[in-house]
Amino acid sequence: MKKEKTDSDVKLLYQTLIKLETEEDCHDLLQDLCTKKEIDAMAQRVVAAQYLMNGKTYEQIIELTNISSTTLSRVSKCVQHGKGYKKFIN
């Protein structure tokens, strides 16, 4: 796939996401867009990020969520250095 096409496809995804107004809208779109496993994986990352932000240890989070240490490490880096989790998760 050409880069220009990929960039415009991603932009369309972003534009679609910002149209969501309710939890029901989000549910409906995610059901169409993702598999159950993909939704569960994203939810697991959000929960792990919330636990990290609330001071839980890696060990506690792995026990509570069954998240892999590799994925948890990536979530942790995003919590520390990214913008999204800090902006949208309390």
C-alpha cells in the first residue's frame, strides 16, 4: 500500500473516531471495526494503564489482568511518555 493511501486511510479512521458521541456509538463502531479479541486486548491495556496511574506494581497488574509483561511494558512507556492515556484515563 502506498504511503499516501495509508496516511489518508488513517486520517479517515481518526475522523470517524472523533464523530463518536456516546458509549453506544463507540460500542457499535468497535463491534463493526474490531474482533472481540482485539476489543478485549485494547480494554486490557486501558485497565493496565489505569492501574499504573494508580500506583499498582507490574506484578499486581499482571496478576489482576493476565496481561503479558511485554504488553505491560509498552503500556507503561506510553503512560510515562505518551499523551493519550494521561489525557483520557483517570
